[in-house]
Amino acid sequence: MNKFPMWKYLLVLFALTLGVVYSLPNIYAPDPAIQISGASLTYAPDGAIQSKVTSTLDELGIAHFGEELSDTSLLVRLENQDDQMRARREIEAALGDNYVVAVNLAPTTPAWLQSMGARPMNLGLDLAGGVHFLLEVDTQKVVRDSIDSLESQLKKALRENNLRGVTVRAGADAMRISAKTDDLRDEVSRLIRRDMPELEMRRSEEGGSYVINATLTEQFLKEKEDYAVNQNLTTLRNRVNEIGVAEPLVQRQGRNRIVVQLPGIQEASDAKKILGKTANLEFRLEAERESLVSMRERFDFRSELDQRRFGGAELERSVLVYGRNVVNARATFDQQTSQPQVSITLDSEGATRMNHGTRDNIGRRMGVLFIEYKPVTRIIKGENGEDVEKVEQVAEKKIISLATIQAALGKNFVITGLDSPAEASELALLLRSGALAAPMTYVEERTIGPSLGAENIALGVKSVQLGLALVLLFMLVYYKVFGIAANIALAVNLMLLVAIMSMIGATLTLPGIAGIVLTVGMAVDANVLIFSRIREELKNGVPNQSAIKAGFDRAVVTITDANLTTLIVAVILYAIGSGPVKGFAVTLAVGILTSMFTAILGTRALINLIYGGRTVKKLWI
């Protein structure tokens, strides 16, 4: 009685081996490091930059080692974490604005563990330090763009239907349409109802003119706002993933705000450069110069002007296709001229718009307008007269290509006229990351230093150690030999918890440490139920081996029921909770699974090895 089949012992041994291997990387503390990357792909670090960085550190007397140069960045490990900020400032001053210098933590996991896919747990912002931003999406810009687009669409429809005597003026969130006669106003109203269902109309008479005030419907406004926020959310996630920040948090908050947390990055200015490097494209027809003056007079024509590359080319205000319609972009070379170019693939909406916009304009030139929103810090006067920093998003626009339309374009085409392969690669990268649907402003920012994160880790580890020590002492005193088995299983439980968290790439946060402390109590609770049942069986005169068997078999149902209900709560917390709540839910859920395994299977395997298959006169319990 109380003997496991060999496969169960092998299963426990296999789990123990996995736990050792995949929890082991967490004992290797990361090295403080400085990471240097180019402000764009044109300025990727090379050997000369590496020499300049190391010589700067030598002049400062900062001990360093283990330089790692990759295609996009340079990592330099430091001996002392206190030197990180000073090294960052001096290196940034030495390299200039073309390079981004950030503090980082470099892993020290041995190569043999890395070859097995073992890596330490990712630490959240509250443990690793980093930056936190709250950004607000300028949804009003989306409304203005929608009004401008509808204005252009309406003017075109008026020309096509030969409706003269109508003036269209677009405001910030509405259009004012004036007609000379009431019949003409009725014609315009029918045209709007037929082709522009997103507009609501209100009729009035002002100064002898028959006026229509057209505004966007509430449903259309909500759809546009949701699209802008979700598109920016996706773009930021893609952009942060491109730079390799470990376990970033990018999520929506409220109607038009986005929370961004970047663990390991200690400089808010560096993070702003990262978040600001998101590009947008607009494909527009070049304005025809011979009719430019008359068009401005007749239709309030507005254009984009670029004085730098194409001799002051002017593009029409109306947009054929937006960057958001780009589903894929890759840098290639023209087979005939060997010049760099970017191959573009549009979605179905973009392909239709591009085809309709180019098939009637063969022979005209189409420009590609590149728009990049960059954060600019301005000093303004606060309410009390003090100087306050205000970060604004400034749009930098330039025409990167201006080519003649030879035939109607569709889903696939190329952008030419780029200066270098690096520019083509960066443009393709930014387009793959996605386009900002609307600019954003920084509402809140704060930095958590690595020293504060280290203090949180120390306090969290101390709480786990204290709770574990008290539990181990209680089990040892109260349950004797069975308590020893429970303590061993509890230690294995914590090791398996850490190993699984590392394997699945979960992020450990301060609430997550609280979940680990709770797991310690829940894991020993299962053993208490089992051992109490064994004691009851012994008091009822049941033989020792039968009491052990009954204790484990009959307590399993209660343990499973209690842990299953808690697991359901953990899943719900993860599904609807925010970042800190998710961190707690993950460790709680994993801890429940590991505690059930160790309490039911692990503890019984140990008890079976000690008492199973032989005559036992007395149980030390």
C-alpha cells in the first residue's frame, strides 16, 4: 500500500528537473549597462563609435567590460550601477543628437542555460525601474481631417453636378454651405443625403443666403475617435516592440488616453524619442500650376508646400490614400537603376481609392508626403509665474517622392526618389509599425529609478522569506516528519512557480510578489487538509497505511474544489484587471497549479518513499 508506480516518480523527477533548469537564471543578477542606438538607421553604431564610447568611459574613470556591438546598437556593461547616469550624460554629450543613449540592465545568464531557452523573469516597472507616460490622443484632429475630406468631396460633387452659386466653408467640426436660392439648397441637401450619410444638416437663412450647417453624426464621431485611439495603440505597441523593450505595457485608458510603461529605460527624453518616431504617409496629387490661382479663388484651394527637395512643389490638400492603408512595406532596389525604393502593399480600401484617384489623372505627378510627429519641449509660464515644461507634438512634413503617374495604380506599387538604402529601410520599418491616426500629447510622465526598484525587490524578497520561514517552522513543529515532507514540497512549489513564470515570459511586479506570498499560504493549506484527515483516521483506529491512503484520497476532492474556484477568480482578474491586477492574477494562477501538483503528487511521493510498502508501527505526524 502507498506505493507509486514508476511513471509517477519519473513525472515528479521530470518536473523537478525542469524547475531547477528554468528557475536557475534568476539567481544571476543582471549587469548595469549603457545602450547606444542611432536616432535613425542612418546612424547605426560602428567600431568608431565603440572606440569613442570606451575612451570616454576611460577618461571618466568608469570601469566597464563586455562591449557588445550589433547591427543596430552597442551595449557596454559597467561595474557599478551608480555610474550609469553619469556615463549616460557624458556619452550623450560626446556623441551628439544623432545617437540615443539609455541606461539598461544586461542579462548574465550562462550560455548553456540560454541554449536551452532558459531566461530570468521579466521585471515590471515597479521592480526594474523605468518610465511611465500617460498620453492623450488629439481626437479633434481626426474630426478636422474628416471635415476637410468631406469638404473636398462635396466641392468635387458640386462641380460634377454643375451646381453653381454654392459656397462651402469648413470649420473645426462643421461645414457651412451657402446657396443663392432655396431650390439650389434643396439640390445640395439631396446630394449630401445620398453621398454623405455621416453628416447631419440644419437649415437656416442668413443675410439673404440659404444656409446648411452640416455636422458629423454622434455615431460617426465615436467610430472615428475609437479608430484613432486603437490605431495609435497598435502603432505604439509595434514601435515599442521594434526597439526591444522587455515587457512594455501599452494600453488604453478612458476615452482618448493611452498608458505606456517601459521597464528598464530611465530617461524620459529617450523614451519620448522612441515614441515620437512614428511616421505617416499621405499620397496626394501635385497641384496644377496653370490653374492654381483660379482654383484658390473659386474653391478656397489649399495645398502642402515643400521648398527643399522638389523646387517648391505644391500638393493638393485632398488626400488620395493615407498611411494607415499600408499593410506591408519593405525596402528593395530598382533592378534597372539600383536605386533604393520601398515596395508598398495597400489594403482593399486603399487600393480602391488609389485606383480611382490615378486612373483619371494619368500624366500628372503624384507626391508622397512624409509626416513625422516629434515631441518638442517648450517653456511656458505657469499659473504662479514659474517656468513649466510643456511637451507638444510638432508635425514635420516633407515630400519624399514626386513621380509622374504612368498608369492607374492599384494594390501594389513602389516609392522611389529616396536618398539612401538606410532611408528606405527606416521608412519601411516605420510604415510596418503603423501610422499615427492622430497626434498625441503627454499628460503625465514619471520615472522610477533603479534604486527604488531594487528596494522594492529587496522588500518583496524579505516578505517572501519571512512568510516562508514562519510556515516552515509551523509545519515542522506541528507535523514532524510529515511537516518535513510538506516543507520540501513547498520549496519545490516556489521553484516551479519561478520556473513557469520564466518559461512563459510573464512579468513579475510588486503585486505579483504579493501573489507569491499568498501562494505560500495556499500551498501549505492543502497539506494541512491532508495531514488533518490522516490524524482523524488514526484517531478512529484506522491502520497507519490505510490512514495515509484515506488522508490523501479523501482530501483531494476538497483541495481541487477550493483551488478551482480560486483559479476562476484569478482568470477573471486577469481578463478585466489593469496592469498591477494582471501581475497579481498571473502569479496567483500559476501558484495554484504548482501548489496542487506539489501538495497532491509531490508530498505523497515523499511520504510514499518514507512509509510506503512496509509495516509502520507509528506515524510521526
